[in-house]
Amino acid sequence: MGEIAVVLTQMGSFALIIALGYLLARRGYLTEPVSRGITRIMVDITLPCMIIASVADADVSVVLAQLPMAFALAAILFAGMFAFAALAALMLRVPRRDFAAYVFMGLCTNNGFIGLPIIAAIWGNRAVIVGSVYVIVIGCLMFSLGFAMLSVDRDLRERRSGEDRSPDGERPRPRIVIPWRSMLNSGLIGSLLALALLVCRASLPAFLQNSLSMVGSMTPPLSMLIVGYYLSGIPVASIIREWRLIPASLIRQFAGPLLLFLAVRPFVADPMMIGIFVVIGAMPVGSMAPAFIGRFGGDVELMSKATVSSTTLTMAIVPALLAAIAAI
């Protein structure tokens, strides 16, 4: 139960920082250009620094032994996220035009900005390097399989509307676009560098390690400020009108991880490993999801509402989920 107390305390702290971000946005201190700049700083600088700095607190022999299991669990989790997101869309009778968007909500999750800070708060920086494996695996699968799904969905929508009919009257086959360059981002590079340091059993100079730790520690508060900014931009009433979003989040973020936990528990003895698995599975829709869905002609407003509603629910879902698995 000690972990639950830590989570509740951390979520309370996160909630206060989110409220501060909301207030700063409403008062005009946190504007769209400012939030965009902060997001870029997190993506390109503070998050990679946090991941690399985590190696110093890791027990090398233990973590190296955990990596194969972490990769396997990450792949299982991605498949489970896909399945439960699709199940939620089917159960809630999501319109055909939004079906792919609802599935993508379950694949593009906020593992880096929220997941890794929560993991660090519960199990310490030693767990961040294991959590970063999930960021690598899920990110690569989302950028490939997830984007391929959106690409096919876009072309099917165009075919239904007749927008892509060629001059000779024939309809071209759907085009699958995979943004390989986007896969090589700072977070992935930071994770790979951290894994390389771990495998090589290398240590950084003290001044560099301290600098990375200090910069990386900015990630959690900055990410919560940005969540507050997003909350300020969408009226609550408009989210409530999208009545499917909340039950979809509960199915994907609570019921899904809980059932996956029951499935993998007989094969995973380490409480930290199973805890990381559950926490990553409970993460909300990622802050970049609206931009991604817009790239394929999807409903950006719907995805923005999903990001806000699922992030708000996460503050209650993660403690409830960890309490549930502790009681099982």
C-alpha cells in the first residue's frame, strides 16, 4: 500500500501543477506560442536528459536482466491497447468515420510526458530506463502500424466521397505513408543512448550527470503545465457532448490494463515490472495525437477533446488501478 500512498501524493502534486497551468493560460501567461515552445523543449531536451540520467541510478546487472522481459511486455501491451481501443469503439457504436480515430487514441498515448514521470515518482529513476523501453517499442509500433492504419482510413474516406477518383474513372489503391523520419526523434535517441550506456556499463562525468539530472527533472512540472494549458482551451460542455470519450477511456485505460495484468501476472514475478506495465497501459491520449490525426485528414477537434478528457481521468484512474492490482 506504500506505492498507493506515493501515487496519490504524486497525483495530488500533478493536479496542483495542472491547475496552475490552467490558471496561467486563463490569465494570458501561457499562450499557444509559449506552450508550443515548452513542448518542443520537453520533447527535444528535458525528456531525453531524464532518460539518460536515469542510468546512473540503475543496478546494471538487474536492469540488463529485465530488458528482454520489458521488450516482450511492451509488445504485448501495444497489442492489448489496440484490441481494447477497438473493442471500446465497437461497444460504443462509434460511427465509421471516427472508428480509426478511436483506435488511434489507444495507440498514441502520453508515455513520455506523464508515464515516465509517474514511474520515476513511484519506483525512482532506476525504473525510468525500463520504462523507456516501452516508449521505444510502443513509439515505433505506433509510428508504423498506427500511421499505416490512419493512412488506409484516410484513403477509404476519400474513396467513399469520390475525392480521389482519377481522370480515367479508376480509384487508386490506398497509400500507406509511414513517417520514418519522425520515428528518429529525440526521445528515441535518448532512450537508445541510455541503453547503450547501460549495456557498455559506462558512467558519465559527475558534472555532466548532475546537469542531465537537473534538466531532466524539469520534465514532470513542465508537462503538467502544458496539460493545464490544454484543459483551458476546450469547454467542458463540448467534451460532455462527446459522450463516448469517457467510457472509451475507462475501457482502454482501466479495464484493459487490469485484464492484461491478470493475463501476464503468472509470468512476471517482479512487482516493479508488472507495475510499470500497468501504469504505461493506463496512460491518456498523447498531446501530439491531434496533430497526427490532422495529418491524415481526421477530426482534430475530437482528438483534442479525447486528449483533455483522458488526461483528466488519468489523475483518478492510475491510483484506482494500482489499488485494484494491489488488492488482487
